[in-house]
Amino acid sequence: MTTAEISYGKAHVVFYRLGGRGVAPFAASVDVDVFGKRFLAAYTDGDNRDVVATDTMKNFVYAMAAEYGGNTLLGLCAFLGRRLIQTYPVMEAVRVSAREVPLDAAAGERGPSEVLFRSTRGDGAVAEVAVKGVDGKPEVTAARSGWEGMALVKTTGSSFATFARDDYTTLPELADRPLTIRLSVYWRYSDLKDGVAEGAGFLGPRAVRDEVERIFHEFNSRSIQHLVHEIGVRLFAAHAQLSEIEFVAENRTPDHVRDGAGGVRVFAEPRGTFGKIGLVLKR
């Protein structure tokens, strides 16, 4: 006997919601994952009668983007998840994920524009909400917010020394080094209302990003492990509504290749291999 866990969906559904003057544009890339044993026949027998086509899901996302009245990724994911369960009872559960497509107002002679925006695809906010059908009604079961792909650089205030050494160790001990990391941070709330941006404890992702950058600047760390733990402890201390914080970090520190006059140091692009650091803190 075999068992199967079934999921399918649509990935990278990108939309731009634009309004009139005074209405900030909202853009995101949305992924939809659908779960349910009712789709098993499509796998085992090629029976597609219950299958909601992924192209239909794409069009559904576009339609709901026009109906959604908010401007948060968490709110969008919850809105989409609930509407999917309500519209397609064959879906037992869904997971909706979204990544912000940043649109920053471009500055001109008269200040920030309400017409011209600059689109960037570097680091950005992300969100994920899980919804299941309970007695025919949608119920949010989990939610996570985050900020992915931060590239943070500091010229001093970091060290890495007194680590384990053996015959394979060539890395020198560094009492003070420049530090470059790529960092993604994710967080969950104790109250799911906050987790879908419907409670008073919701934090704007940019505010969390700014706190992470400030702590990165201020804290003199002895390792990247030491750094991400300190960021987590400070975020917990400042925001009692958070229940979990996760860090995924990569060490992208450049290689020191040359010294110049007056204390100048030259660094080369780091090697293609890089250290990975992970941490999950739960309150």
C-alpha cells in the first residue's frame, strides 16, 4: 500500500495594482499551493474532473488583486487564501505566498512623484499564509512574515577568532574585519490576527528591516552566529507580540588581498563558496 501527499499550484503570478493620484501602487509576486485528497484521481487515473487548472488560479489572483482593498502582503495572502477556499470547496487547504515587488516613488524637482515609480527587485518583504476549510468555512492556520535578501556591509565592528583549529584549518584569526552578509529574516506572531495584518500588533516589514540594519551597525559581534542571536534577542525584547524569529545568513565577506598607505586595505570579490548560518528562536 502506498500513501500520497498531494499539492499543486501556480508560481510567480506577478501583478501591479495601480490607482489614481494619491493611491500608492501595490505590486507582488504570488505563489499558490493547493492541498487535498480529492485531487488524487488526477494523479492515479488521469481524472481531471475536480482539478482547478493552475491557469485558472492565475486569473483568480489577478481578479482578487483588484478586489483586495489593503496594502500588506500578509493581508493579501489571507484574502486570497480565504477566497480560494470559499470559491473552490474541492480545495481542502491552501498556502499563499507573496513577495513584494518594490515600487519606490521617484524624487524629482517637486519632491516624491505620485506618477513616476522606480521598480527594484533586490531585497524585499515576503509573506506566507496557510488556510484550510473547516465545515465549509476558511480558517487561517499559520502565517509568517519576513524580509529576504538583505545585503549588509560594515567596515569594522566584527571579529572571528579563537575558533577550533586542526590540520585542515587555514583561516586566520581576525580581531577586526569588514563584514558582508546576505540575510533573510522571518517572524511569526503569537496572535494570528497580527499574523494576517488584522491586529494591533502587526509590524510593518520595513520597520523590522530597519531595526535589523540598526542592530547590525551597532553590535560588535564575535561571529555571524553571535550577530543573528543578538538581533533576535533584541527583536523579542522590543516586540512582545512576536513568537518566533528565524534567520538565514550567508557569509559574503570579501578576501583581503592588498594593503596600501595610510591603513588602506584592498579586498577582492569573495570566493564562490560561502558559509551558511541558520537560527530559529522561539519565545
